[in-house]
Amino acid sequence: MPKAGQPWIAWTKPRTALLMQLYAWADQRAAALRQYQTCAALLWAELGTQPDAQTTQLYEAILAGRWQPQRARRRHPGRWRLRQKRTPHPCPEAPTPLISREEETAALEHLLLDPACRLVTILGPGGMGKTRLGLHLAHCLQGHFADGTFFISLTSVHAPEYLVSVLAATLQIRSRADADLHTELLAYLRQKRLLLVLDNFEQLVNSAPLLADWLRQAAGVKLVVTSREQLHLQEEWVFRLEGLGLPAAGGAAEDAGAVQLFLSSARRLRPGF
């Protein structure tokens, strides 16, 4: 990892954990989980790393409903309570411009606006830019889905029950204590017209039948999955993401996508490069 990126990580991770605790303390569980997902997506897209173990443990505790604030912090809850918002926040802001993926973006938009296409897997090895492209796609298609587009990082999700919990929290579905969360999620999705971008799905490939179930029961839902592995679902359309182009013989080096990405990364670390 470049040393220039280490101070940014050192600043980002404690800030993320603090905000997660503040949101959870204020009973804004969805916002706490979203804060982690945003951090995870940015760290992976920018530096190829993940949140530290302590922050991930905090995320898992909040997700499972195990996190409890210290009692001393509850003495004056009204004084510090954050204002509750019921409107889901769909996508984190893109940290950097998307470099040289115009053709891929146009092709994916065309697929997802086709009524026959309900599930697209952006397939490719690690470091290919799947996360960044998926986030960009979610922003580009916001105007085409009446109930929004949602980007959900699954970097630290490894079990089907957590997948349902993360999605329900992102959509701010509050389940009754005696209710089945998956049943309530399906009831919610049946009423919506939205796009879900599920990032880093490879560790959840065995949970792929859940996605097929959502699509069968919720006609207005479309899915984009970024993954290193194919899902092997009947509904799946596979979009294989290739590397950025190298300089052509006799052409200007700076016109090549790979060179543009390198220069953009270098200038963020060393302005004037």
C-alpha cells in the first residue's frame, strides 16, 4: 500500500467507527450500517483494502443487534439525539471520477433498461474496477427507477441471514419482534420499483437463490451484482469486465485508459505529477 494513502486510512477508520456508534446510539441503525458500507466501498475502490477488524466487529454487532451503548451515555438522550430520517439514502458519493469506462457504462445502462433483463453480474477478477463501475451505474440510473437506486457493499457479509439484514437496514425496513425479516423484505420489495447494486457478492454465491426469489416475487426490482464468480442463475446476464486499454502503437500514451487511471491516482497522491 502506498505510504501516501496511510494517513487517509488512519483518519477515515476512527471517524467511521465514531459515526457508527453515534448513529446506533440515536437508534439510527440503518445509518450506522450505511456509514460502514460507504467506508468499505471507498477503501476498496481507492486503496484495495478493508476497514480494520475493530470497525468490522462493531458493524457486525450493530447488524446483529448486539451493540449496546454505555449507560452513562444514556443519561440525557434528548440532548444529543440525532434527528431521525425515514428516507433511505441510496448511494454513497463517488470518491473519484470514473476513468475510461464510457462504453461499459452505456452497455450496462442499455441492458438494465431492457425489460427482459432483471439481473446483471459484473464479472471480473479483483482490482478490475467493478466496485467503482457499479457505484457509477447506480448514480447514472437514479432517474429511471421511481423508488431509487441503492448501492450496498457486502465486503464483510458472509452469511445469507446477514444479507437480508443488511438489505433491510439499507431500505429502512423495521421488522416487528414477532415477524420474519425476509417475509417483510419481500412484502416491501413487491411494492417498489428500484435497482439494487450488490457489491462484492463472491463470498455469498451460495446465497444466489435468494436473489432469484426476490426477482420472482418483486416484478419492479432489478439487481446488479459485482462478483469474481458467476452466480449460475437462469435470470443472470453476465457482463465480463476487462482491463483498461493500453497505449496503441503509434498513439499518444495519455489517450489510453490504463495510463489515464495511473495519472489520476498519482496526482491524488502527489499534485503536479
